[in-house]
Amino acid sequence: MALKTKTIAAHTLGCKVNQLETESLLEVFRTAGYRVVNFDTPADIYLINTCTITHLGDRKSRQMIRRAQRCNPEAMIVVTGCYAQRSPEAVQKIPGVSLIWGNQDRAEIVNWVEQLFAQKSANLQVEDQTEVGLEALIRVKDIRQAQVFEELPLALERDRTRALVKVEDGCSQFCSYCIVPYTRGPVRSRPAERVVEEIIRLVEAGYQEVVLTGIHTSAYGKEWRYGGDTPNLATLIQKILEAVPALPRLRISSIEPTEMPERLLEIMSQSKVICRHLHIPLQSGDDEILRQMRRPYTTAQYAALIQRLRRKISGVAVTTDIMVGFPGETEQHFNRSFNFIYELGFSDLHVFKYSPRQGTLAAALPNQVAAPDKEARSQQLIALAHDLRQRFAASFVGQTLEVLLEEETTIPKESNWLPERDMKTAFWGGYTDNYIRVAVPVVEKARLSGRFVPVLLVDSQADLVLGKII
Ligand code: 5AD
Ligand code: SF4
């Protein structure tokens, strides 16, 4: 009798790196003969890749595990990622979980799943069903001992427009609020040859844009620094540009303000391939709070960096992360921070409410900020982010920029971009290199994902810009 193909469904919480790793793990399962299905259909296995950056990450991770259990109470539930790494015992208490896996050796998960299935069917042959209510197996190693970057297989998607490429894992910076160094371990960089090979495969498969990502991407090569001409993010990028001339667009996901070497600025200002977009986490625009956060720069240094960037790379989009409600943050600190952000004029903000993470320095600090104050400050910054996005987008109206089209999109109802009773026009959405979201009307039905088009930006509405292909 032929064995029925087992099915697997996955859900990711948290960051881009997690999303990428989930795709890679599904690829491992696919190669082993499993079929990937939607999370809401009953599957034989559920893989939940968790997050613990804030208490919300923990909560959503637990909710997802319970949802998997409801979808199919008989399923094998596998929990991996940062929440599993940090709190395996808490995960073990959730009913239905079979396997808890940390952030290492993940390509092996599939072997353990197979063993568990084999065990399960052997036990079912036996009268004594002692496996009922069996505790989940914990496979979590001490991540501080991790020393090398772990390779996982590449997963190719159906819509091949933009691909993430992981170049680094871990963080050794230990900002006082952050749990990441404990869940991801120290910086481990991926050898440049592997990165280049992967990008060549992606370009051959039709991808038009590659985003270099990591947990602390700009620390690339740190652990290899033994003097002389050692690798860093700038040398990696240079290698990529030289080795893959057919790559149309390269984006850098996030860069720390103290890790922006002159050489990288030079490469960026000379290259048409590197996108004029940098995400540079600021966290707070107040010097006292930055010190308490153990961030290694002042607001003046940060502002000088942004000014230097803007002088060198015209039209550059600078986005950032801001945290509100760090312990001891008073209204004065917050107002100073708000004004600093307003004056620097980012293109977008990602706003986080501080969440104490046990085991970090900040969790033990006095003067924790009350939840309603965090909420009010976060709302103020979210409103500011909206204005900043709009201001940035509007400043490009009248210019012609290359847009990489991704998918069909809807336009704001209140816009007058669609002539009345015109049912034939569809809008396609995409991004400029400096991360302005553009919608272009297209009359004939066509699949345009992955196409570059020169677009005249004609109007902006909220943070979407109407463009005309020229
Ligand atoms: N509470 C809230 N936000 C946090 N971040 C990191 N740790 C915490 C925390 N304890 C935010 C930071 C970081 C982003 C990825 O997550 O702003 O840049
Ligand atoms: Fe966390 Fe700071 Fe490392 Fe970013 S740089 S992951 S905020 S410790």
C-alpha cells in the first residue's frame, strides 16, 4: 500500500529573518516528500516559527500554537524560533505541542519529526497508550556557543520579484532592552561565496531585487576581524556587485548608525544597483535615554550621519525604529525625542512600545513607564510617521523613477484616480528604489510582476503615489 503524503502547514511570527527561515524549513520538508498546505486546513504537521522581541510576540506565538491545535487536534505541532529558544518550558505547557526546537540545527527538524511519527505508530500497536499526554520533546541548545552561520536551503517562490538573502545571524551588541542576543546568539556571518552563489541562483530564477538581511546585518564580518583587510558589509556588497552584474536591484535591510563606513557610502553613491534606502534604527531622540539604552551614539552623531547621507545620495529614503516608554522616559524626554525625529524628517518610522524582557538590564531598571503613557506616545509617533511618509512621497511628484511592479493593487477610495465607470483599468503596485509605493493604471490585462517600468509620479494620496508609465 502506498504511503499517503503527509502535509505540513507553517506560520511565522516576527521579523523578516523568521519569514525567510520558515520558507527554508518548508523547503527541507518538501524535499523530504511532504506537501505544504495552508495553515487553516487540517495538516499532519504544524510548524510555528515564534518571536519573543516583546511580550506581544510571546502572546501571538502562543495563540498560533493553540490555533494549530484547533485546526487539527491530532496534528504534530513543532514550535521553533526565538520564543521556543527562550521559553521552552512555557511552550511545553501548551497542550498539543510535540517538539520544541531552538534556533540551531534546524535542518534536522524533519528527521526528528519522522522519528516521532514512527514512535507514534509503534505505540499505537501497543495496548498501553501511555503516550497520551506525553510531554513535548525539548531540543534547545545553548545558543551562546553557536559559532558558525547555519546554511539552510533556498526556497523559490511563485512570484519572483523580491527575495531576501540572509547574510548574518545573531547580535553581540546587548542594548539594555533587547532579548535578541540571548535568543539568536553571537554574530555569525555567512561566507561571501555562499551569499554570491545564492544571489546568482535567484537572478537565474528571475528575481529582480535582492534584500540583504540578518539579525544585525551591519555587524557582518565582525567575528572575523583579525586585522588587515577583513570582510565587512561594504566588501560583501562590492563582491556581489562584481560577481552578479545581472542583478538589477540590491537593498540593504537595516544598518546600525555606528556601522556606516565611508566606503559603503561611496559604493552606494556610485552604484545604480543599490537602492537609495536605508533603515537606521534610532530608538530614541534623547541622549539620556540613548545612554540608558546602551546605544553607542548621541543624537548629534546620528543627525550628522543622516546629513552626510543626504548630501552624498540625493533622494535617499531613511527609515528608522523608535521605542517609546523605555524605563525613566519622562514627557520631557519624549518631547525632545519627538522634536528630533520631526526635524530630521524620516521617510517612515516603525514604532515599538517598550516591553520589559526578563534577563535584560532594562527590565530591572526603576521607573517603568505606565501602559497608557506608552500607548499615548506611540499614537503620537504613529501619526507623525503617517505625515512623514506623505511628505516624503509628495516631494517626488513630478519626477520620473523606475518602479519594480509587484502585484495588482487597490487605490484609496477617496482618490479621483480612476475615471468613473472605467472597469477595464487595473492598478499595479510597486516600489521605487527609495521605497515610495506607486500605483500605475494598466488597461490591458497582463501579468506585470517583476517588470521594471519608468514612471512619472503625478499625484500622492496618503502614502501611495499615482504614476503613469512613460
Ligand atoms: N521592547 C520593545 N521593542 C523592542 N525592540 C527590541 N527590543 C524591544 C523591547 N524590549 C524593537 C527595537 C528594535 C526592533 C527590531 O524591535 O526598536 O529595533
Ligand atoms: Fe537588539 Fe541592539 Fe542587537 Fe538590534 S543591535 S538586535 S536592538 S541588541
